[in-house]
Amino acid sequence: MHTQFGQAKAAIPPGKTAIQVRQLRKVFTSYFDRPGTLKETILRLGRAKAAQVVALNGISFDVSFGESVAIIGPNGSGKTTLLAILAGVYKPTSGECVVRGKVVAMLGVAGGFHPELTVLDNLLFVGVTMGMSISEVNEKLESILDFAELDRVLNAPIRTLSTGMCIRLGFSLGIHASPQILLIDEQLQATDEHFQSKALSKLRELNENGVTLIFVTHYLPWVQTLASRVIWLEHGVIRMDGVPRDVVDAYLKASHSLMGA
């Protein structure tokens, strides 16, 4: 099969601002010490203690069209929360987030797929949420399956596919959706080395054609290979923002210092 992709060039010329983030803050409310029985619930009048978890704490940055930006940092730094806000999944608690252009987001291992629906039904449903029409998904169906290296699975429920197969399918669907801004969480690391290499090559191609990439990863070789810029998040704030070599070196030194402490 010959894999075909929609036009990936950004409608707005490179150099224009694709993303503007100003003093972005996201706070989640976490409840704990919940009543264990109905009696306790009645006695406490349904009240539970609440704590605020600050995921992002006043971060600001711009991203130009055509940039490839890696978001790195330890677990719990706010990386996935940031992607979810850029994708419109979460609303910020305060601050401003302006995103221009067609956004395609690949968040979470399941990729938005419903386990009981068939592969075809999921591709149609999720494809529409990515801005594709049903006819467009059908036209690109063979190419989507070809890139994902899946065959004869259209009528199988998604739950019968492995995690890696679901990720490959979701990634393939996303790159066929003609994004101007592509947001990718770190799920590609759960695929095999062959597909990771294939995905990396395709992401480079998309970026060269003007697609803006924002990706979260713990796999630093990808950062050095794919990113033109790195944002290091830690405890919900930007620790460093700059060229990959400088940021990665500083991040590794800080990580080794903590390990040796």
C-alpha cells in the first residue's frame, strides 16, 4: 500500500505566533479523608476535607509556527496538564492561553478510543473529534491502517488490540488529520523500536512541512533529535527554556545531583 497524507503545511506562515501562554495557572481540588460509611457521611453532613494541588503555577511562553518544542521534567511537573490545556481539555484556573490553527492532540494511552466499539467505529468517531469528516476518514482508511501496520482488524473491538497497537492506530489517525499544531504525550514510548523510529521520521517530515510540534517525553534522545527547543517544567513552573543541548545538560546535572544527594 502507498501511504498518503493530507496537506500538512500550516496555513499561517512560519514565524507567526501559534501559541501564547501568559501567567497560566491550573489548580486541582483533591478530596481526602472521605467518610467510610453511610453513618459517617450523615454525621459529617457529607463534608470531606479538600486540598488544592497546583499543577501549573504562573508559566508564560510563546511558540511560533514551525517550531518543535519538547516538554521535559520529572513526574508531577505539570507536563501533561499543560498539553491538556493547550488541547482545550482543561480550562486554566487563571491566566491566558491562546492557540491559533488546527490542533490535533494525542493524549493518553487509549487515544480516546472506546474499548467496546470496533476499530472502524473508533476511527470514525475520534477522527471527527480531530476535525476530519467521515468521508475523509473513509478515504484515508487504508493509509491509516497501513501506517499503523494493522490489517484485518476493522471489525474487531478495540479491547482486543494490545496497548501498543492502539497507540500505533491513534498516532496514525492523528497524522492523517492534517494538523497545524500537533500535541503528543509520551505514549509513543510504549511502542516497539521499529514503530518509534518510523514515527520519529514522520514527525520530522511533518515539522519540515510547517507543522508545529509540542511533545512530552522522558526519552532524551528524542529531544536531541527532534526538538528545536526544550521547556523544562518542574513543580509547575518553567525551570529553563532554550536550545536542546543546554536545557538537557542542565536537566541531567540537576537529576544526577538529586540522585547523589
